[in-house]
Amino acid sequence: QVQLVESGGGLVQAGGSLRLSCAASGSIAAINAMGWYRQAPGKQRELVASFTRDDNTNYADSLKGRFTITRDNVKKLVFLQMNSLKPEDTAVYYCEASDGMCDYWGQGTQVTVSS
């Protein structure tokens, strides 16, 4: 089993920045992919950015250039730097990890961007 804990969300004005962190614990040695998703009210959960099993990065096209995903692959930490935030970035941000057999999710952290 893998547990994921996110932190770093909050309220920020449009144009501001936030850095989200996710820490994995438990059976982390088998984790081979980690990333961030988000879900806005009334919308489906969507990919924000992720590291894939072959060490590539994926970004939602609309977020390229504003959001950056980084990681400590030994400690199984993943970070999301979010710049130039917009009100439409308001959502619950979830950390996700996969060991190739199961997908694990954190509880989510709220990001609210005021106009």
C-alpha cells in the first residue's frame, strides 16, 4: 500500500504562485510514476502534469509554461510549481502514484485563485 499526502494549497490572488508538495509513504519502492491531477467544481478530474514510467513528463497543453513538475525520485516526493495563476485554476489538486498494478490517490489540496 502507498499513502500520499499533499500540502501547499491555499488562497492566492490571480497572477500569484503556489508550490504543491506530495509525499509518498508505505511501499514506495515500487512506485514508477507520479503526478498531479485536478478537479474543479462540476468538472471531471484532469491531468495537470506527471512523470511517466519511462521518466518522461506530461503536461496538460493549456498549462505548459505556467506549471512545472519536479520530483525527488529516491524519496518519492513530487512538487508542482504553479505560476501566473488564474481563477480558472481553482480546483482540488490531487497527487497520484502508480506501481504498475495500482493507482493511489491523495486526499487532495484546495487551490483557490481569486480575481
